[in-house]
Amino acid sequence: MRAGGGVNHRMGLFDVALVKDNHIDACGSVARAVAAARVHLGPNAPIIAEIRSPDEIEPALGAGATRLYLTT
């Protein structure tokens, strides 16, 4: 990764929460999944949300995601 000029988006589960598709499915929406993570992690924790469509951008950010990954 480093040799190619890339950087890690996180080092492990301890530094950034990652809300994935299975979490979103279990909670019913990206907004609910991110909001649940925010409740447990507090107001300042970084949260990455995997979104599946541009329609999920606003709900994810509104619920407190700090970064987004668009997946297909």
C-alpha cells in the first residue's frame, strides 16, 4: 500500500467505526445504523458509512457519519 502511494483509512477497529451493509440491513436504514453507532461511540468518534447509492448520502451524513464509501 505504502509503496504504491496509498494510505490506510484506518489501522484497526479501535480508531474508526465502519458501518457496513450488514449493519445497515440489520438496522433497516443507513441513518439508523449510523445513529446507533453514534450513540454508542459518542459525539466525536469518526464513523465511516458504506453507502450503496447517492440517495444514502444525506441520511448517512445527517445521522453523524464523518466519511462515506460508495459501494456497488
